[in-house]
Amino acid sequence: EIEIFINGQSYYAPEGSTILQAAKANHIEIPTLCYLKEINEIGACRICVVEVAGVKNLVTACVYPIKEGMEITTNSKRVFESRKLTLELILSTHERKCLSCIRSGNCELQKLCKEFNVDDEDYYNGENNNWEFDDTAVHMVRNNNKCILCKRCVAACDKCQAISVIGANDRGFTTHIGSAYELGLGEVACISCGQCIVACPTGAIHERDQTEEVWQALEDPEKYVVVQTAPSIRVTLGEAFDLPIGTNMEGKMVAALRRLGFNKVFDTNVAADFTIVEEANEFLERVNNNGPFPLFTSCSPGWVKYCESYHPELIPNLSSCKSPQQMFGALTKTWYAEKMGIDPSKIFMVGIMPCTAKKFEVTREDESAAGYPDVDVALTTRELARMIDKAGLQFANLPDESFDNPLGDATGAAYIFGATGGVMEAALRTAVERLVGTQAAPLDFKEVRGLAGIKEATYRINGADINVAVASGIGNAKRLIEERIETGEKTYHFVEIMGCPGGCINGGGQPVQPASVRNSVDLTALRAAALYSEDEAKTLRRSHESPVVQKIYEEYLEAPGSLKAHHLLHTSYHE
Ligand code: HC1
């Protein structure tokens, strides 16, 4: 560590740190707009400027390295005036319709304008580009009139996800973010992951808001409106109501959904248990038939779309299992509807998902077991939070309630689906037990846990090695596929891939945390820890032990992999 001085006080920070990192480590906040740790470190917006003794011009703290004895000033009049001027320049072309902006109250630009007394006066009116709205994609919309050209979205798409379907078009005053040849996002090979949205500091890009469709269904006396919530929502929804990151709010989430008027509040986790039973069965069939290997998981629709668009040669390796969201819809509109005597055409199925690609998934072909779409609308965590606010529910003061029966009780294995490695561990719990028997089967497969982008493990089962790999974030998945699998460097039998880095807990539909938070805490680790502690607290931790899973196989589906199970719970893929 070396000594530096910030605003006249002595501090220590590791050599090689930037001024921003050194200040942060000593609890001094320097504002940023373009900078996002490990994603966008380009020093372009000049909001983070500070003074350094002996250096004539102000320097950008996000890229400027500290030196022994450096004297830094972050709070001088000169610094404040420079930041204010930068904000005024940004505002001069920013569409200042803040009142009902989807990010109002959670906009990083708005927060800085407040801190630096930048008001929305008429003097910001001037020439404007008046960009057209891009609403060509199913999952999101883009309003470039609110874009501040920080390029965080471009970095998320390119650096993290290796998709690169957006970039800066044109030069100078008409520079804008878009796709090649000005195609709409719905016309290019975007995988709908939404990682650009959670990186955006303003309301320039956001999920396609479908709350109105759900309000309408709730108002319609003809509709039986059922909601299911993905594994990770319970540990992230609280953030939208200022609760600490990683707090499990399952009880209040259920209470809120009930008060919004849903006829049944069910848990996607139940279907995650079905996914495991079906997928483990598929894996064991491949073990018996010698492949094709590796088997890839198929529950992340961003990954499935990537596979179809960029690696169609791997389609035969994709598990044919629908995702838990879709399995849930299929079971609700068939088994549950028959059991309860409800006409499936009247059931309106809503998924609350941490994922914008789920909005695309519900529109896929071959996802309508009852003859109607398995799921009607997928809302993100953020949209649910807006519905709760609009309904005037004081989230933190709601009582804790339980999911409805019978589709509300799942095993621990289902909870961990929401974190990278969780689907693999859940599948191994079931598959290995079927191979070695109950007594000898381990419960924990800790080698596949943790937030590394690529993880590998080998398990010796009945005298043979089973090689598994886990990747999260498409950039990591691409590396795994192109550098290890396709080169033949390694032979894997089973591979889990999640489209978002860290898995669904870090999905593109989760509450947006500003750079000030993302730069200082490990959001994904905190959220994941909450899911693993739920798993540990459960008595039943293997999907096939779930009483409701066993009952529905007995009553309806016959057996894992049966014809009926295939008709309801499996799907197909195409280029
Ligand atoms: Fe996921 Fe899944 S875990 S895909 O990561 O298999 O979105 O949370 O709902 O469907 O169960 C997401 C999360 C989610 C599905 C499940």
C-alpha cells in the first residue's frame, strides 16, 4: 500500500489503484457516469474529474493511477464547476421528461443533477436529434433521446456478452447508439439478455413494460389469473424497496401478489424440480446411449437463442427440456386446469422473471402444451415492483404469507437454480443418486458453486469419469465452447450455461443498482448467498424427492421421459 492525500487527509491504498478505486476504498465517493467496474473503464464522460497537485488540468479519476504522496482534491470549487458544466452539456441534448420516466428516482443522471444544482431551465433548449423510438424487439425499447453516450450498454453487449450487436453509429453531434445499418434491435441477432439495461444509468433503454396487460387480465372477470415467481425474485425484489441486497422476501412477495389480485400465487421452483427430473433423465439416457455429449442445459432463453443463432451445430446437444417457466405454464394449463375443472383458455399465466429474455421465450414456437401459450406474459422483477408501488402496497410492512397449494412447495435444489452452477448441482443430486443409489449419493457438489465465469469438475461415478462444466455470461460460454469444447481440448458430458454473468440473480430484469453500488459491492455474490442458505434450510434438497413432483408423475405424467412428459415438458429448437 502507498500513502496518498485526499482533501488534505492521509490515506493508504494499493499501488496500481486508480484514484477512483483508492477513494472508494477509503469511503470517499467520486461520481461516475460512464465508469462501471470491470465493464466500462473508458474515462469518457469527465464527471469523475479531480485535481492532482502539480498537474495542470483536471484528471479523470476512473483511469488515473495513484502515486506515492499524491495530493488529490475531490471537492474544490473548480472540480464542482467542471462537473456541473459537464452535466449541463449532457442535459442540453437529453430528453428531460423525467416525471414519468421509468428510471425517475433511480436515474444516475438525475441524482447528479440534484447534487450539483443543475435545474431543467429553458436554456438547455437547442438543436436536438429527435431520434425515433426503437420498439422492434420483444423484450426492450430504446429511446436515444435519453441516451448520454456513456457506452456502458455497448461494453456490456461486447465485453461481457460477446454479442456486439450495438455500437456507436455516426460521428459528432449525430453520434448515437444503434445496430449496424440502423437495423432495429428486433432485426439483429440480439439474445434479449438485457445486460445493457441493467448497465444503463438513465431511462434510455428499458424492458418492454407489460404491466398494463397484466392489470387488464386482473380486471377481467372471465380470466383466471395465475402467477409464478422465479427462484431468484424472492432475494432481489426487496432491493426495489430499499431493503439490503440479498434479503429473502419470499413471504412479503407472496402477500403482495395476492393483494394485487392474482387468483393463485405459485412458485416456479416447483417446475424447476420437474426440469431437473426430466433433464437428469435425459442425461442418463445419453449416458446409456453414449451421447451425444455434452448435454447442454436449456433453461436460460438468452443462452438458447445464442446457441440457435451463433452455434446451431450444437442444437442436437441442447436439452429438449422446456425452461421451468414454460413447464410451469404447461402443467398449469393441463394437469391443474383438468384437476380444478378450469377451462385452460381462461387461464392467464404470468411469470415474474429476473430476465428480459423470458419475454421472448413466451413467444417461442412449440411452447403451448394445452393449445394455448404456456405463459401469457413474463414480467421482470422491476415491473412487479412498479405494480406493487402503483397499488399502494407498503412492501416492507406486508405480512409474510405462503404460496398456494399444490404448486407452491419445492425442494432446496430448485432454489439454487437462480445462481450459476445451481442447475448443474441440482441435476447432479438427482442423476448421481440414480446411478449410485441413495446411500452412496452425495448432496453437495461444491465444485460447481461460486462466481467464476467458467467452472469445471470431474466426478468418478461407478468407475467412470463424468466431466461437467458451468459457464455464465455469454462471453464465458463462447470461450468455453470455442476454446475448449470445439477444439476437442476437453470432453464434457454435461454443461450448464446461463446467459447472464452469475446466473439469473444478475439477470437483465433485476432491480437496477447504480454504478456507485456495483463498483463497491459484489451484487451477485450477496444475492446468491441468500439462495444457498434457503437450500440449506430445506429438509428436502433433491428434486425427485418433491411430493408434488411425485404425485403429478403418478397421477398424470406417468414417468420421467414418458410420451406425455415429452408432449408437455419438452420443446424443439431451430436455427
Ligand atoms: Fe432463472 Fe429458471 S432459474 S432461468 O435462471 O431455470 O430467468 O431466477 O426462472 O424458467 O426456475 C431466470 C431465475 C428462472 C426458469 C427457473
